[in-house]
Amino acid sequence: MLCFGIIIPFFCARILRAGLISVKMLPMTHSAFHPDYQKITAALVRIRKDAGLTQRELAEKLERERSFVSRVETGQRRLDLLEFVWWCRACNLSPVKEAGRVLDSLK
């Protein structure tokens, strides 16, 4: 099971057990089209902008092409959990704190 595009199954189970979300809240459609996924992409843009980075600068830090950052921020490309960690670290932010902020926005 893949919840919200960036959280691996282990974390999904922990979130469900903690009662933060219920199984009924999980989308039946592809999650990339779910309104909550827009909150995730908005958070990724916020993270980059809070770091004062352009898409090109973040791409350089990630050793990726600029179009990679653009595709992620527009929802055309999804990040896995490790890529989310790299994204946050490239922006000098705590992946744990940022993941918490993303999860809080989904309540």
C-alpha cells in the first residue's frame, strides 16, 4: 500500500494504528489525482522556496535535471520516501519535521 505518494507501507501502518487517518479516508482513485496530493506538491514547493532555492539550484544540489524538480512540483513525477529525505536535506530542512507538517496538512 502506498499512502500519499511519499510514505512507505511501514509508516502507513503506523499512521493507521495511531488513528491519524482511517482506511475509509484512503482514496480509491489513483492518489496522484486526490486533492490531498496537491497539498504534498504544494509542500514540496514551499520547502524549496523556504530554502530560497530556484528549481535549477535545487536540481543541482540533487544532481538531477531541472525538469525533475518541475515534474515533482507539478505532480507529474512522484517522490519516494528516500527522495523526499534528499529533497529536504538539499533544502537544509529536517525531513522528519517536514513530513510531520505534510501529515498535519492532511488532517
